[in-house]
Amino acid sequence: MTPAARIVYLLALVIGLSVGALFAFWYKAELLKHYYDGRRFAASSELDDFSSMQYRHADAEHAKTGLLASARLLEKLETLSPETNQKLDLAGTYTHLAWLEDTANNAQASHDYMAKAQYWYAAGGHPGHSDSEIKALFSKRDKIFEKAGIR
Amino acid sequence: MKRSPIGVWFSVALAILVLSLWAGSLLGSASARYWYSQHQPGTQILPVPERKQLESELAELTALQILQLFARATPEEKKQQYTLDEIKTLEELKQSSKEPEIKSVMDLELGLAYLRAAMTEERNKNEQLAKKYMQSAQAIFKSLGWQDYSEEALKAVEKRELAKWEHPRPKAREK
């Protein structure tokens, strides 16, 4: 093998490896980004469906467990990458928890959950709303969702 | 016939280029997977055990959503077979899951799957099987703390679930 042939083969190897690796990395990274984004949406949506169903049909204890699980996951996702809709979902979840406590006559627990609901509602771009305003807004939203058959 | 050295060089160089492109693409894909698993946005904030827990929760919840999606998209004639496969998959997922909260979500999906199976068997006039699936569904919903898990209430839930996925169809034009 002549030195010229060696150089040509080496060049082919280097060019092939680097172009193949770069192209595949870029292509796969795009796919993975969509996959991970989709996965977060799918996971929170699945948990939201679960907690809504439990809130609607289960006893208070089970409904509370479902809502708390949903809040925990949403808060974790929110820490990782903040999103406005996620914040509003959290406000909604805490409002539902407050309603459960209202039904059980636990005024303090209800107040604590509403404080969290207020925090997330303000973080979602709607500051300065009272507990009763937030409750009224989510109650209206629930009715709209129910009428539309979304939940 | 004797080949010219340039022709041989070129063929070998081309073969090396193609093979190294292929090897490079494998390397690139693997690096992207590794890079993404280590550098997902924000995951560095979480400690390793918490990150692992979140990963497994996200994976399991996504699997449930995908199963749901397929359950609704499966054509009517293949629906029962799909539902039975779904029940089997959900049972396996539940056994392998380490997250108690996610197990409850799996239970709900399992209950809905048994309910779908029961309603299909009822339509097919297989009373015995329909009853068996309905009893399984009722046991699951009872364990989930549902206040009304009567046959009528559960059928209404399934109808509502079904309606969620159906697109509103334009009304047929009156003649």
C-alpha cells in the first residue's frame, strides 16, 4: 500500500466516522427531545385523569391520595422545567384538595391548601386573587370540562 | 483484465467511507442517548435516587397513556382481543412497578379494561364471561375507594370515557 493510498483510506475513515456520528447525534437528539417532552405531557395527563376520576367517584381519603400524588409529580416536573399550564394545574389540584378539606370541616387544612393554590395561581400569571375567587374560577372550569366531557 | 490502481483505491476508499459512516451513525446514536439520559433539562437538580424514581414514574405513566391510546384506536372487531392483551400487560406492569402511587393508577386502568371487556362480552351475549369481567372490575373499583361501584354506575363511567375519545360527528343530512 502506497503512502497516498493510506492517506486516502484514513481520510475516508475519519470523514465517514465524524459525518455519521454528527448526523446521527443531531437526528437522535431531536427525536429524544420530542420523546422526553411527550413523556412529561403524557405522564402528567395520565395522573391528572386518575386524580380527577378519583375526586369524582372515590371516598375522600382515596380522592386525597390521588390529588396529592398528582401535586407531587407536577411540583417535581415544575422544578425541572417550569410551565404556565403546569402551574395552573397545580393551583387546580390544591383547590380540589381544599374542597375535600372543606367537606370534612378541616378549615385549617383547607386554608393551607388554598395558600398553595394562591401561590401557584399567582406564579401562573394571575396574581392578587382571593381564595373564594380562585375556588369560583376552578368550579366554573370543572363545570365547563364536565359539560364538554373532558373529565 | 487488470484493474487500474486508481479504480481499486477508489473502490476501497468508498467502502471504508460507507462502513465508517454506518459505524459513526451507531456511535452518534449511542452518544445522543447517553448524553440525553445524563443531561435532561433540570434533572441535575434532583438527587440520584429521586431522579431514578421520577424516571420510572414517567416511564410507567407514559406506558399507561400509550395503552389507553391504542385501546381507543383499535378497530371494533379487534377490540376484545386488544382489551384482553391490555389486561395481561397491565397485570405485568403492576407486578413490576415499585411505585405504590402508580400502582393505583394502574389499578384504575385495569378496572376500566375489565369494564370494557365485560361490556363487549355482554354485547356478544356471553353472559358468563361478562359477569366474570364485571366482578373483577367491581373488585378493583371497590379497592380504589369508589363509593358507587354498581354495574350501572360503572357502565355510565365507561360510556363517559368512551365519549371523551370520540370526535363529534356531523349529523346526517335529512332528506
